[in-house]
Amino acid sequence: LHQWYYRWGRETAWLETLHRLRDQGKVRSVGVSAQDHEHDALLGLIETRQVDGVQLVFNAFESRPLVSVVPLAFERGVGVIARCLFDHGGALAGAATRESLGRDVKLAMASPEIVSEYLARVDRLRHEALDHGMDLVELSVRFALSHPGISTIATSPATAAHVDAVVEAAAKGPLEAALVDRVCRSHVWVKNFYYFSAATVDGNPRVQA
């Protein structure tokens, strides 16, 4: 079920129905997807193993699930699908430009300052990857595969060459622990473009990242 709502933790008819279908062999697994960056909303479901799998936003900018959802899911035997691996417009695959981001519906209302900040952060991550002998695709894929609690990555490749690049990166295995830690410490960026606005107060963006 895509987009988890907090009230579903109390209104459980949907879950009971799905459990019955699973018990009858009509459904193999039950999973839910966290809204945007609200991954911690899934902790209760995972703790009690009410679902077989969860899906959440996870990438080099949004690595916070590594300290909450992912290790708990691994401990409880709940699968984790990491989505938005390359973030908006394939930025963390090196595909984003100011023009392409301007066409992104999530950024349509964002201020130019936010877009500039986004591109600057992508560029810093690109240099991080180059310093370790890889490109953004490889860094992004191997970063996501660096914790055994991540079961599946959703990459949304646009071309056959992109598929090849993802497969080749995955074949190289996880990043070294020191680099994973560096990415988490230096590149985490808590943001949600749905809430950004071009409106300003005293000449400054109303919402800052």
C-alpha cells in the first residue's frame, strides 16, 4: 500500500483484511510505503511485524533510516525497499540540471535559492565520489547496498545504459564502512520539496532547507 497514514495504526480493518488474504494464500506478502520522509512512522508496524515489508525514501541525502527503520527491520525480518535512490530528476545519478529541475513538479514552487543549494550539494557529493574513484551512480547504488537491512533498491532506470551502470555498481558490493559513515555525516540533507515555496519574507525564502 503506497503512502502510509498514521491513523491506520489505530484503524486496522485494512490490515486485518490483508492478513486474512495472506492466510488464505491469496496474498503472499503485505507491505506499506512511508509518506515522503516520514520513515519513522513505520517503526510500530515493524516492531510488531504486522507487515512483511516497507518502502521508504533512502539515498545519500536521506540516510536517516539507517539509524532507525533499517536496523529494526533487519532485526525483525521485515524487508525494506529503498526508493528515490537517485533523488529528484535523477540528480544523484548525475542527470539533473537547473533546467531539468525546473520542470520537476516537486520543485515548481521552490525558490531559485533552493534549486541552487540542491545543485551545489549534488556537486559536493559528485566530488566525494570522484575522490574515491567512482561516479554518482556507483556511489548511490553501493551506498544503498551497504546495510544488510536494505532488501531491494528501486532505481527507475531510463535507458539500457543506465540499467548496465546500476548492475555493474551493485556487483561491486557495499562501500567501506568509513565512507558510508562519511556520506551519512557530511551529506545528509533533511528536506521535503513538497513544502518549499517561492514566497518570501523580507526578501528571504519563507522555507529554508
